[in-house]
Amino acid sequence: MKKTIIPYKIKGSIVTITILFGVISLFLTCFLAKIVRVKFVEIDFVLKRLEAQSEAQANNPHAIPKVDVQRRLGSDIRPDFRCLFWATTEVGRGWTNDSADRDFFVDYYIPPDKKAMICTTPALAAALIAKRTKPLLYKVYPTEYGFRVRIVEGLSKVRKPCKDWTGNADCANSILSRQAIIRYEP
């Protein structure tokens, strides 16, 4: 039986390619794969608040019903494979019009009577854990066919470097829109 001898140059290139592939995979997983469940959307709480709002605003037909939910993150943060397989429907995304502090947001649709959760990338989950004093903010608006949920990511500090480097303040929108997502049970 003849033993095959592999030269050191080929062994080195195989190791280099393997390490490079591992680094790229880690980057994609941390910044693009939404596999961490951060919080369940509290529809029961929202329905109670919407009912109280409708009673308080009975005399104002132009009032827009909306519930802002700010919750500190607790033990809900963990990897969850439902983040990969549950359905999602993105409605829109962009920056708020507040001139003092513009925040990035993404809007999603949730059908009525469906359980929904907020999933993030591992990088955003780590950032949310590190900033325990800042709560997670999402806004819920009722629609004719369910709910529209807006995740407010903040991250207004991204606009200035984008403007300086590329000339476009919105250059990071595609990356920011992939950081958090609302998934609902099919």
C-alpha cells in the first residue's frame, strides 16, 4: 500500500481556507441569521390597552389606536428554531421623522389569534443584553385584518458614518432591516 504524501503548501492552504470559511460563517450567523428569540409579542396586554384607549377616546373619531410596549429583556432571550420556520410578513421599513433623534424601524403584520415573537440576530441580542437599562420598544397598531407591529431599533448613530463614508445616510438600511424580525405561528 502506497502512502500519499501531501506537500506542506497544500496543507497550509487547506487550513487557511477552512479558517476563512469558519470566519465568514460566523460573521453571517452573527449579523444576518435571525435565530435568537428575544421576546413574545404580548397580544393580550395590547388588547387590554386598546380597549382602554377606545373608551378614553370615544369622543375623538380621528384618534389612531396604538400601543407602545417597552419591556426590559428577561429570560426570554434564547436560540429558538421557530425563528427560522415561522411565517413573517414585512409591511415597511424606514427612519422616523423625528429631527432630533431619528430611529430605524421595521413594520410587520401579524394575523389575528396568532402567537408571535420577536427574533433577532445574535449580534443584536448581545447588544440588547449589554444595554439592560434600555428596554426593547415595539408599537402595535390594530388593522382590519390583524395587527401591524413596529420594531424600533434605534441605531441612529449609523447614519453619520454612512453619510461620511458613502455619501448616502441610508447605506446601512438593508443590514439594519435584517437585525430583528417578527415571526408568527403558521
